[in-house]
Amino acid sequence: MSFVTSSADSLAELARVIESRLPKNGGDPQASYVARLLHKGPDGFLKKIGEEATEVVMAAKDADHGGDKSKIVYEVADLWFHSMIALAHYGLTPADVIAELDRRSGTSGIEEKALRKMQLREEGTA
């Protein structure tokens, strides 16, 4: 339980720092990497998310061939970090993602995917 609390606290603290870098909160692109990405708008941070996702894949592929598995952790941390910038831009938090994961808990991935497809069909016909 302390691991979960500590992890949630760490994510919440990082989210607060990222939020403080938002342009509306006075984030200075000259003084902060996060503020610089946010200043570029979605194209800037979404491009970074794509790059980081690719680096996760490459690190995993390397690990499959004898590479250092710890590089996967490093790259996933980068991916999560840049994803948190996107969350902040859109007024969302890691708690929103955790709530969605909690909502899915106990539902098989196959059931979850089928439910989403059904919801999309219903929205398309509404």
C-alpha cells in the first residue's frame, strides 16, 4: 500500500510542477523545458510523445536481443513524463488516468475492446 501511495504522490507532485509551467500559470519557455514544449502547443509535445513511444519500442526490441532491460524503464519514464505534459495541457491529471484504469479493473481486455466498439457504433447511429 505504501508503494501505491508513494507512486500516486510522486505522480501528483510531478503533475503540479508541470501545471505550474502552463502558459496560463506564467510558465517561462526560456527557463523551463516543460514551458517550452507547452509554448509550442500540441504539435510540440505530441511529437515528443511519438518519439518517446518509438524509443520504448526500440528499447524493448533491444532487450529481446540481450540489451539492457533497464533502458525500457528509462524510456517509459520519458513517455509518461511527456504524456503528463499533454494531460496538463488538456486540463487532465494522472488521477484521471488512474480512475480510468480502476474503472477497467476486473474487465478483460477483450471485453473492454468489444464494449468500446459497441459504444462507438451506438454513437455513430445516434
